[in-house]
Amino acid sequence: MEEVEEIPYLRIGTSYYKIVKVPTINNQFNETLVKWDKNTITQDYNRNYLAKIPKYDGSVCFPNHINFSKTIHGFYNKYSPLRYLPAFGNVNNTLTFFKHIFGNQLEYGLDYFKLLYEKPTQKLPVLCLVSKERSTGKSSFLKYLKEVFGHNMTYLDSHSLNSNFNLDWGDKLILGLDEAFFQKEEITEKIKYLSTSNKNKLEAKGKERFEVDFFGKFIMCSNKEDSFIKIDADEIRFWVIKVPKLQFEDVNFLQKLTSEIPAFFDFILNRKFASERKTRMWFTPKQIYTPALAKLINSNRSKIEREIAHLLLSVMEKFDLEEINFSIMDLKNALNKMRLTTELSQLKTLLKKNWKLPQKNNSFKYQKFSLLNDGEMVLVDAKGRYFSLKKTFLLENFDDLMID
């Protein structure tokens, strides 16, 4: 049987490239395309050799791990095939690791990985692994995913996200951020936008921007549990998990996980989803809600918002109330007595938009609270359009409030 000649070159549009394998310090090879001069090819071979080189109209990036193809309707697929293929075997170490990372949300964590593997274009929440402690396995999770998805994952930092040039990461499946900490609001907004967008504009230095399909998933690790990113109370795009400290130390554990990748693929393929797609990011906010998310949101609240919560909870504690009624002016007058300045419009936005409190459409009788000059709290009869707030709302959303 005649041996098929392997051609290490290809032509995309009018440019020639060579497929080269770059060695790594781990005795592995990363396949990449390097632009190659046409004359160099003819010098190394001959002019007739050019006719053998595969030709493509252009390049695209189509993620597919099950039925991968390098040719998509005459275009070269820049997405990289995975290094490992499914094979039956033991996955005990991998399941132990996933249980450690996702805790009581293990089934959703396995669904998350199944979606990455089987449905790579599906939008997913921004996964955030946080812990102030060291040796938790957060960074190891990123390293593991890098082993699994190879070239289709890359590491980013705030500089990469802040730069206009994104050709190196704009078409990757996983965007890992280790020791994440974002002080600039525009970076946070970019992450929020891209996490739900299906398009992105790629730009290289000296080149025009061009639009591509975007399917990237952000995964962050941080030791700043309550300050690594600023998000609002109604944010539904972030899945924040506090990872506990590892109960064991095994310097070869990542190698053990890597050896189980083929078996884990087989396990994932044969495992049914524990959840079903109910939102554009698959999971519902309730499914991925965690105390770590509540803590992050709580720490991002403004000083005036926290003072208002403390005031209202103090009134409810004093008069043994499970629900309190008040108008915007009741709250404004009380804040003035406390020498806290805020505009009525800010209070209205806080109560209606942030806290989503119901307000009576018409004037009704209610008991309003009032602060006397000596700081004493009293309840008096009043009439007006008032808001109603339950004590449980404050206890659930301001977990560190303390009543003296």
C-alpha cells in the first residue's frame, strides 16, 4: 500500500502557512500555524510541490469535540482537536476533585463540564472559585482544564482584557483568570457583556478589526473572596463558589487527573444531564446561587445602603416586627437625623430597582417609624404611599448586620 505523503503546509486565502509542533518543557508538543514564505517552500522542494498544498478560502473557528473537522465548507478550522479520546476506565480521582471544587453543587459542576465538552457553543455563567486560604485546588482546576482542552484554553489578566488587541484570546473556548482582581469598572462590564454575547470583534496590531463568533467561557480564581469584582445585587451571570482547603496534599495529583481524562470523557458522554436548559446560560439563578455570591454582593453595597439596612433592621428589632412600612420621606427624615445625606432620587432607585420593593399605588394608613432628636425610635400613625419590607429580606441580603 502506497504511503500518503504528509503535507505540513497549507494555503489560507493567498497566504502560506506551515503546521509546526512547538515543544514544551513537559515533553509535549503544541501544534500551531506559522506564516511561511512561498519562495522558501519552492526552494526546499520545487515549484510543483505548491500544487499539492491544501487550499482554503479563509479561516474560521468552529468548536467541536465529538465530530471534529479541520475543513468547514472550504474554510480552515482554527479550533484545535483535543489530545485525548474517550476510553473506558477509572475516574475516582477526578470525581473526588470535582466534589471538592463544587461541593453540594457537584451535579451542576458535572453538567458544566459536560456542556463544555458536548455543547461548546452553549453560553455558561462566569465560574468564580474563591478562597482566602491557600492550597485549595483553585489554580489546579484551571491547570486541569488546560490539560483537557489544550490550545482551546488560554490564561488572561486584567491587562489582556483592557487591551484593544485580543487576537490571542478572542476565539478561545475557556478564558482562565488566576488571582483575579478587577478594579476598573470597564473590565467588569466587558466580562459581563462577553459572557452573554455570541459575537466579538478581533483586533491585531496594525490590522483592521473583524467580527467573529464568540463562545468563550470565563473561569476566575481569586483569594479576594468579597472584592475581586464588583457586581450588582440582581446579577445573574456569576457562579461564585468558595473552595475549601484540601484535606490532602499530593504533588502528583494533577498527573493522576490527567491520566483519567480519556475515562472521564467516556463517563461524561454516558452520563445524563442533571439539569436542563432553562435560561440562555443554561442554569437558573437559583441553581447556581451560593453564600459566596451573597457575600460578594453584600460587600459591594454602598455605605448608605448598608446604613439604611441597619436602621430598618434596628426598628424591626426594637418593635418586634417581621415587616416594616415606610415612605421615602420617612426614610429621608431619619437619615437626616443621622446626618447621612442622600437624594430622594437615589433612595427611590435603591428601593425600587435594587431592592425591588413594592409600593402602594394609593395613600393608605400605616404605622411609620420616626427618630426623635435624642435618637429614640417611635412608631406613629400616618397616611401615604408606603413601601413594605420584610425582615427576612435584610437577613438574607445583609448577612453581617449586627444589632447592638
